[in-house]
Amino acid sequence: MKRVLITGCSSGIGRALAGELSGRGHRVIATARDPDTLGDLDVAERLALDVTSRDSVQRAVAAAGDIDVLINNAGVTIWSSVESPPEEETQRIFETNVFGMLRMIRAVVPGMRERGSGDIVQISSAVARRSTALLGHYAATKAAFDAYSEALRLELAPFGIKVCIVALGAVESSFGTNRREIIEPAYQDLVDHVKARLAKARKSPFSAQFVAERLADAIEAGNLPLRLDGTGDAFDLIAQRAALDDVEWERKTLAEIWTPEGV
């Protein structure tokens, strides 16, 4: 039995993970900015935790006690061209997705290092390796998230701590539907084309429960790898970009995003 702290459990993958790991007998500390959203979760503890606040992070980690597994799942996204959102909106995304993760690392790692063991599961996305139009801000945070995670993997290895990046493809959850949209009129045609293409391509995305079961299996198996495919298609998505030179990638992607049904 492991003691697992999960950030961002109010919905989506975090909520599914909390239920799945608790159902398997692990002591799960489910957290969210509003703990009232966790009332119906059958877990060991429910705590208020806002990863954008250092004080909130420190209080929650102190209340949670020794942590065997930290799952950095809390994240936000935005549907926007690179130039459209005000600076404070971009800062909000980085505060949650990047600096929030770093606050959790600083709070939890010293205890893991002292005990000589621990797993850190970093919920990321294939867009970290293949950015695209209208998701540039989210992709940038996940690229930074992945870079930090790779460095952490190397730094923490001598202390018996494993860091695992979970790459995700499309997942059916409220994460995408709840994201804010900030679009200047100049980009409306692009938005219309991309939305039409996504509506066609994502009729059967993976469920949050599917991802939760896949990750729970990996955590229980032990010896987490550097990178794990959380949906089963994320590695293919990353490989598709890696297989193209920049000229071919640009040609193909421009054709896709400007043609509702793709090419």
C-alpha cells in the first residue's frame, strides 16, 4: 500500500486516479482548490491545495505527512493564438502548469530524499513535443514541464526517487471543454477550421478512467520509466512529428489546420 498525493482532483484524470488508486487499497490524499468538490470521493483524505500558492502547498503537504507517490496533475489550458491573451493570462497558465509543479517538488522531494524512495508522476501531453496552432501557450508550459522532469529524473536517481513523464493524447474530460478561449477576430477562420477538424478526429478519445487504470498499473508495477504513454497513442503522435523535417511538418500541418477534414 502506498500513500499517494494527487493534485487537481476536482475532475478529469485527477479524480479518476484518486478513485482508482483508492479502490486498489492505496491511501490517497485527494486535493483541489475547492475541497468541497471532493466530497463524494472515497479516499483517505481530502485537502485544499492551490498549487499557485506556496502557503497552500506547504500547508497541504504538512497535513498529508510522508508521501510515497506524488502525482502532479493540476493544470489549465487556453484556446488562443500566441498574441491574443493579455500577459496576466499567460502568467496564470505558467503559474499553474510549471511553477505549481515546482512548488510541489520543493515541498515533497526533501522527505522522499530523506527516506531514500519515492515516485513522482508528471501528467504531461504529446503537445510538449509537437506544438500546434491555438495551443501554443499550453504546449510551451508542457515543454518546460517535460524539460524540468527529465532533469529531475537524473538529479533524484541517486536518492531512490523515480520521475515519470506521462504523455497524453486526446482524453475525454472536462479539461478541454472548460478551457478559456481568447481569440482575436483576425484568427476566427483558423479557429473554425481547427475546431471542425478536431470534431471529426476526436469522436472516440480515451476516457479519464482508461488513463487512470493504465497509470495505476504502472505505479503498482514499480520501476517507473522516464516516459509513459498514458493513452496508448501519445508516443505515435510524438513520433509523427519527429519523423518529419521542418519543411514537411510545416507543409503538412498548414494543410491540416486549414482543411476541416484534414488531408
